[in-house]
Amino acid sequence: MMNDWGRIITAMVTPMDANGNINYNKALELAKYLVREGSTALVVNGTTGESPTVTQDEKLKLLSLIKESLDVPVIAGVGTNSTAASVENAIAAEKVGVDGLLVVVPYYNKPNQESIYAHFAEVAKAVKLPIMMYNVPGRTGVNMTAETAVALSKIPNIAALKEASGDLNQLAKVVRDAEEGFLVYTGEDAQILPTLAVGGYGVVSVTAHVVCRDIKKMIDSYLGGNYVEAGKIHRKLIKITEVMFMTANPIPVKAALNLLGMDVGPTRLPLAAPSQNVIDALKDSMSELGLL
């Protein structure tokens, strides 16, 4: 099942007011800004959107609002560590009219590969929408192997993988063996260029909140055969990418947007406010890039 999500999918933060309530007007403004900057699709209610601490009602309200106001694809984060709850979320998001679903490997339960396969197959069966699987062992405690991802790519509406294991070889094996038309995205902002080089399709990005134009230029340069220019941009972005992940995402990216005057507010606990170290490192790397 081919989809048209493009190559730069930004995993959007969820703006909050000073009291930690969702700022829906700001969310809409941010979504439009991200599209203007070059995002080809948005993930709403992903990890970067603080999905663990945003309620189901808030999630559906955000999705409806953004979906009806934008003309790029909206991909809803619906995965949990309960298959039944993930199915319920997927059906609810499908009713809202989103364009795709992001479903994470179940965390905390530590499922084996057979269990991971059964989980995704069950969610896929419940909806018609294209699904992007999300492998992020650093957060879930388990790695979905290339073999499991490839087996799941044979299910017609499992359309893509967001691979955030950091293992380029694993990603390349999925590219090599998956069904025709199945797209592999990196979930690691530091690996966009290497991912393209091994045949991956694009990125589900956090840093695109602030450097989307650079990312777009890097991807376009690479696709146009200008590898020297692409490499140059990759190296230019090393520092900001490191800073964006120096503590738990989305603490730094929210702080970066606030420094840019976007006023996306605080993160909800258990994610505390950024330390002065994080703020200083952001100011430093953002000034170097001419953003501040």
C-alpha cells in the first residue's frame, strides 16, 4: 500500500499553556508553521507530542483540529503496550479521518518476536488505514528484528517502518527484504543521510521543528546526486542534533521552540523543565546556525 507521506515527517510537540493545559490555538499555528518550513506530513500524539501524558479526549480533539485545518497527511500516534487499547485508539483515530497511524512496539511488557508480530497484525486487522510501525528499543526495552519487520511488511496496510534502533544494518536489511512499496524511515535525526544512502526513504524528525529547511536541502541534494553538499549539511547539523537529544525528548525541542518565540509552553510531568545546561547548549548551537 503506497502512501504519500513524503520524506520529512515531523513528530509534532503538543503546545501547552503555563498551567500545562493543551494550547489548541498554538498547536494549529505550530502545525501550519511546520508545513510552511517543509514538513511533508505530521505525526500528532507521538512520543514528541508527550503521548503518555496526553489524555484520549485531548488526543482526539488535537487530531480533529489539525486534520481539518491542514492539507498535508496527519499520522496519529495510537500505539500502547496493550493490544486491545491500541486497537481502540486506532479505530477512534480512523473515525476522525486521519491519513495514517503510528504504532509503537509494545513497551514494558517485553514481548518476544512472535508477540510483536501478533500485536501489529491485530491492530492492522482492525482498521483500513496505512500503518507505520515504530521500533525504538531505547524506549520500549525490546528490539523488533529486521526479520519480524519484513514479515509484517507483507500485511497490506502495514505500509512503513520508523526505525529508531540506531542500527543502520538492521534498517538496511528491512529495505532489502521488505515488500515492494514498503517505506523505511529513520527515527534518528543523526542518521538521515546514512539512511538515504542505504535505500531508506526519509525521516520522522524532531529537529525539523527548527532546521527543517536544512534537512530538506540535504535530502534534495542527496537525491539530486550532490553528495558533497548533502554531506556538508549533515555535518553542519551534528551539533544541534546532539543538543536536541541531550536529555529526554521533547524537553529540549520544546525549549528550542520557546527560544524562537513560538511559546509552546512546558512539558508535563514526569518530564521536568529543562536545566540551564540544556538552555545554554541550545542557545549556543542555535546561534551558530543563525537561528537566534
